[in-house]
Amino acid sequence: MCTALLLMCVFIFSSCKAGTITNTDSAQIQSPAAETTPAPKADRYIVIFEENEAFSDEISQRAAQHIDPYIKQAVKLMNTVREDAYTFEALQCDYDARKKARDTITDPLSLKMYDIMVQKAFDFEDCSFDSSFADGDLFNAAVTANDAVRLDYPYLLLYSDMVIKGNTYSLGYYLPGDWIDSLCHDREKVKNEVALFDRTVDRITEKMPENLTDWEKCMYFAFVIASAVEYDNEMETMDNSYQAYDALVKGKALCGGYALAFYYLCQQEGIACWYCIGEAPYELGYHAWNIVETTDGPIYIDVTWYDEEDITDSYRQGKTNYLFMTQEDYDYYEYAEKSRR
């Protein structure tokens, strides 16, 4: 009996050692997988889209269907940027309070024409000046007024400009993406395409991740544009390079479209931004880019060159890749500014 009892004790001890673990033991033992597999890192930036989202109208739905994939891509890109990559605090801007080209007009007739043209263009109404409107040099007055309108309200160039026929000077309307030699007489169609552009801009700002700093907002805008736009190597948009519509709606633009799209988006957030025209680095000719005014001085942003894939590696060297250039970076690349607005 003693021998049998001894064998039974040995069997019980061996079983516990071989793998029968008590509750106390299990709390002290971790599997190798738990030690080596880190918890997934949460994205710093998120964007939320409603499933089966209901839209107020068909134009808003068109805008969302077009731009949402690029918004998602932009936020994905933002999450690849190091947290300490860059930072700045932008100055806030009341765009309506900025000095206008109108303030430089001294001719009363030009001023009168300017005010009428701005009001009529925003309302999509007809506007015409001829000898019955006023005596004097109508040609120079009309050209002066129109040039000032173009500088003060580049938005209006989405769809309107002056048409000169003989001694009559009128506002002409065209579909966004077209130019003044392709007038559209269907005013409602013009309005709808302008609304599509507006809704697209609204959608981009509406879906912007929450609580972004100023530089993160600028990064988001730049990434949306870079994701949505293909540089127009065929120069199909050359006739109207003022078109942010081509960039954000058609997805194809020249540098002016890139820069104006960025300008419009900053404008929505009150970020002090300028649209600049001048000479590209390395004597490559006409170019457009942006300046953002910050508490530490100007920051230069060139979304076109950031996005362009066929620029040689030597042009793309450095930490900025043409986004968030300091004055030192800007001077190094030898940009030559001629005008800004």
C-alpha cells in the first residue's frame, strides 16, 4: 500500500509540472506574442464620413462624390508626417478689409463702372456700358475698371470677364474651365457649375480633421490639392490659368490653378495667404505659388512643385520639397516674385 501511495504522489506532481497551471500561476505568465506585438498606434488625424449620407441637393452630392476620395488620401498622407516635422502660427486675415486695386482708381467713371461690374457679376446679371451710359473715354475707363476687378476678385474669373464689341463693353459669362471666347448663354448652367466649385471648397473645409493648428490646416489643403490634381502637361488649361475650378473639380491644372485653389481654401479659414506670380526657380519661366504670413515671418508654399513627379531629384532635395519654405529656402531656390494678390 505504501508503494502505491508513493506512485500516486509522483504522478500528481509530474502532471502539475508538465502543464496543469493554477489560476495564480496564469496571472504571472505571458505568451511570447503578447510580449512582442505592440498595440496599434492610433492615427493622429481622422476624417469621418456618414454611411448613406443624405445631401441637400444634387450639386452637393456631386461635389462629395468627386472630392471625398482625395480628402481621404490627404488625411492618410498627413498621418505619415512626423509630429515634429514643422509648425507655425499663421496671421489671421479679413480678406474684405485688404487694400483693393479699387483704392488706386482716381477716375470717377472707372470707379462707377467697377462698382456696377462687381455687383452684377456676383448676381450673374447682364451689364453693359456704351455712349448712353456716360460721356468720356469709355475704353480706358472700362479697361481700368475691369483690371481692378480681376485683381480684387479673382473668384469672378471663374465665370465672367469683360467683352468688348465696338464701343460697347459688357460682362460675358462662360462655364468655369472655359474662357471668354466660349461664352455660355445658359446662365443657370453657369450658376450650377460655379455652385459645384463652391460646394467642393465647402466639402474640403467641412471634412477637415478637428483641432488642427494653422500649419496642419495648410498641410491638409496642400495634400488635398496634390491628391486631386494632375499637372496639365498638355497645356489644355493654358487659355485660362486663373482657374481653381480646373484644379478642384476637373482635376487638371497649371500652377495658377494649384496656387489659386490653395488661396481659396486658406481664405475660408481666414489664414493670411497671398497668391503670387513671378519667375520659377532655375529660369523655368512663368510660375505661381503662395505666401502664408505667420507670426515668425513669411512661409512660402509651392504646391505645384511639391506635386510634380517629373522634377529632377536635385530640384526636390531638402526637407521642404517646396512646402513650408522659409525665407532661406525661398532665396536658395531663387524665386522671383513680380506681383501678388
